[in-house]
Amino acid sequence: MSNRALWSMRKKHEWLATPLKKKRVKKATRLRCGLQDAMDRKATAAGESA
């Protein structure tokens, strides 16, 4: 009897346990979709509270 299904399930859980790497987005793309403005607002809010 093969233990292939158990192995794949274990590998899947190990994969889910590792945090995902953030996707790299260029600054031009961030500006176009409004993400850069949100990041700037978040940075200034964190700077004022600290």
C-alpha cells in the first residue's frame, strides 16, 4: 500500500504553515492604482502617533 496521499497532505500542511512572500509592485504601478497614497497616509499616521 502506498503512502503517497499521506505524504502529499503533510507537504500541503507544511506549505500552508510558511508565510507567503509579499509580491513586489513597482512604484509606478502603486501610484496608478492609488496604493502609494495609502502607504504614505499610513506612514504619516504611524509617525505622528509614535
